[in-house]
Amino acid sequence: MFEERRARRQANRAFDHGEGVTRYQMHQKVLAVGDDYWIDDDSGDHVYKVDGKALRLRKTFHIEDRSGHRVATVQGRALRIKDSMEIEDADGKRIAMVKKALINPLRDRWHIEQADGPDLDVHGNVLDHEYTIERDGRKVAEVSKKWFRLRDTYGLEIGPDADHATVLAAAIAIDAMTHPGD
């Protein structure tokens, strides 16, 4: 038990020091359905394109790599009472489901159920883009506005042991559910 906690603390400390972490730049308020935008790396290079599909009954966002190949789709689920969005791979196979777990005035909790891996938990203030994504208490990603001075821009750091497309898609889903009218 003690060794496990120590290992978790060391892993989180390594993450906080940027060991093996990739940083992306995301833009809020452009996540409207029908809008397209780029996700940039920390050098400012375009890495992924987010294509918001208009004229659909459900919110849908396609994530494509630089070459235009689809890597994931984020889609709202029809007729669901609870907020949730599904993440599919390029072949349409469900790889994750993002769900709102608990509502609190200052902090939201979200849950990411992965089809082929351990589930992820989201803790923090998603409205202000200040939250972490964890697997068994270990950070796999962190979202924050503190890295950028640009308005409506936030950063997403993803650790080496996480699937970047899934984590980026989960951040897009959370943003779409938290800021539906932006």
C-alpha cells in the first residue's frame, strides 16, 4: 500500500516536471458545431484538425491528423438524460464514453469509460479549463489556461502512457458539454 502511494506520487511529480509530456494548444469558444479549427503543439505547428459537423441532430466533431486522416470522432448520444458523449476511432468503433459524474458548484467530476483499458477520472474546474485526467490516481493529462496569455486558449499536457487522440477527444467532449452555446 505504501509503495503504491509512493509510486503514484513519484509518477505525478514526474508529470508535473514535464517528463515525457506533450503539450497542445486548444481554443475555446470555437468548439461550436460547424466550426473547424486546429490543435497546435507547443511549437505552434498544426497537429490535429477538429471538424465540427453542422446540420446534424447530435453534436459531432471529427478529429483528423495533419494528412486529413480521421483519428477519432466525438459525438453526443441521442436521447440520453445524463450528459455523455461517445468517442469512436476512425473505423467507427467505440473507444470511450465521456460522462458527467457529479455536479458541484465549484468542481465538476467526469468519468471516461474506455473500451480497451482502465477508466479515467476527471477532477477540477472544467468550466475554467483547470482540471486533471487521472488513471488510478496517476495523472495522464492536465488542462490549464495558465500556460497561455491568449484569451480563449488553454493548454493540454498529455503524458507518455496515454493515447493522445482519446485524451484530446475527451477534452473536446468535456468542452462541448460544459460550454454548449459557445
